[in-house]
Amino acid sequence: MKYPDIIETMKALESRYNEWEDDKIEKQIDEILSCGYEWKWNGERGGFKHSVSGLYLNIPGLNFYQPEDIRPTYERTWSTSVDYVKKKESFVKFLQAIALAIISLVCFAFLQKLHATIVVGFLFFRALYYYLTYKNQKR
């Protein structure tokens, strides 16, 4: 058995894994790891986190995927949702930066002109950075 601790944890977190043979769970783990996921345990819950996208697979619910279904599911769904999540995060950060920059215009009332200009300029450049990141990911 290659992953005794992981298998034990998976069985503890999802009771349906107790019906599976250890070899079958091991095959599922191999498939998940081959897709770029890493085992993560934070003391309370375990799961698999993708090393690039950060997408997290919780143990409860993974038992619905047979080992041979992991790769096709990853290629069809999990890997494509990564691009969507990254685009959405960039767009949200862009909107946040714009909102902060607009709100920071109030700085002119409370700060010296030079300091206020620096703050507002920094926030507008931050917004521009996230806008360009969003546009670049859209392609």
C-alpha cells in the first residue's frame, strides 16, 4: 500500500470509502495526483489541492468518481474551470481597484496634494494592472 495514511483519512472523512478496496482507492489517488493535485491536510480536513490552479477537491463526494473517471473529469471540467476562476478573480480585483481609486479621491480633502496624488496614482496603476491581466487571460 503506497498511501496508508491518506487512505485511512479518506475512509474516516467519507464512510462510503469503507466499501472500497484499498487498491481501488490507491488507483483513484494515483489518478488525482497524476492530474497535478497534491495531498493537503490542515488538521481538520483533508483533500487534494491543485498545485497550479489552487482548485481544492474535498474528500466527501470524491467517492462518486471511479478511478478511471478522474482523468476525463479533470480534462473536461476541473481544468477548464480553472481558467474561468482566474479570469473572474482578475476582473473582481480590477473592479475593487477602480472602486478604491474612486473612493480615494476623497484623499484630496484630507491629505496634502502630493500625498493624495501618489495614493490615487498607485491605485489607478493597480487597477490598470488587473485590467491588463484580465484582458490577457481572456485571450
